[in-house]
Amino acid sequence: MKRINLLAVFIVVFLLCSCHKKTELDFGKVIISSETSPYVVYDGENYDEKIGFELEYTEISIRDDKTVKVPDNCYIYVDDWPNSRHVVNKTPICAVLYDKNGETNISINDKRLIAMMNFYNYDSTELVGMRFQSQGQITNHQDFFKEIPRLVITYADPSKEIPDMELMQIVVRAKEYDLVYKDRNNVAYPEYGYDVYSVTPYGDLVFNDNSIPQFLQMFGFID
């Protein structure tokens, strides 16, 4: 009888531990870039003579009646944007593209990457009403960490202590930017050590229109 009881206790403990085991982000592909990348603080007036060099642009035609022009030779930092500490006022330390060909390291100075992030930043400041953002965590949906194609952009050095609610990674897939934050006190999902929120820039224009390509195609990462 004692053996049966001990076995039952062991099984229960094992199941509890399994259920609450924290899922870790895959930082296995993070090779911290030694590159430096230029940035400009955006205050609504980014004149070339003011910032000291000439801005170069990528023009994105979302549809016939909407074109977005974003810088592609420097990251745009947004002055006094409420969420800038977590999202827009950072430069990546690593980017990895996962597609049908496998894994490809992307330079943090790649014009496609810079344009893609500035596309997000411009939307954040100038067109706040034209975005979809999850109203709560989507941390319990883990499929996006395996979705192909996807672009994983890392902002926090995983070998160092990462403060709570620090932006760690952005996973770009289909028509969403998934923002991954550090949170060691995740009350809603104690089994995870991070929170994920999904954002679609220009959401009302692009999300429900199948004629508009997904972001990785829009910015030239995939065919």
C-alpha cells in the first residue's frame, strides 16, 4: 500500500511540475552583432541638415490609395512616445530569418530590417488609430515561435540580467509583430517567464485584405 501511495504522490508532483515549468525563449541562434547602427530621434521634423546626413527611404505601397515612405539607413527613435522605453527606442542586437531555406542571419544594418522597424515606429507615432493591438497577452499561444516564415529580432542580451518588462524580442510573421517582454511576475500565465502582445501596423488597411502581402514579403525577406 505504501508503495502505491508513494507512486501516486510522485505522479502528482511530476504533473504539477510539468504544468508550471517555465517555457524559455529560444536564444540559441542569438549571435550578438558587433555592428553599430545609426539612429535619429524623431520629433516631427527630421531635416537632413538638422541630423547631419541625408536620409534614404523605402517606399511601401500598401494598396493603391496608401503609400508609406520610411527611412532605411537609420533607425528612428521616437521622442517622448509613452511606450518608447520598451519598443521603439531600441536597436536590435541580432536578427534571424527562418524560412523554407532554413536559418539566415540578417545584418542589423540591412535596409529591409531598418525599414520594417521604422514602418512600425511611424505607425506608432503618427497613426495610432490605424493599428490592431491585442488587448491582453497572447503568451499561451506558442505556435508563432515555430511558424515559417518568421523573422526573430532580438533586443536584449540573453547572457545578462534582463529587467522586468524589458523588450526581449520581436517576432515578425504574416501580418503581425509579436512583442516579447520579460516578466518574472507573470500572474496571468505563471508557467511562462515572458509576456507576448501582438501588433499589426496599419491594421485596418492590411490585416483583412488578402491582396496585400504579408510583412516579410512586403519588405523583401521572402518571395
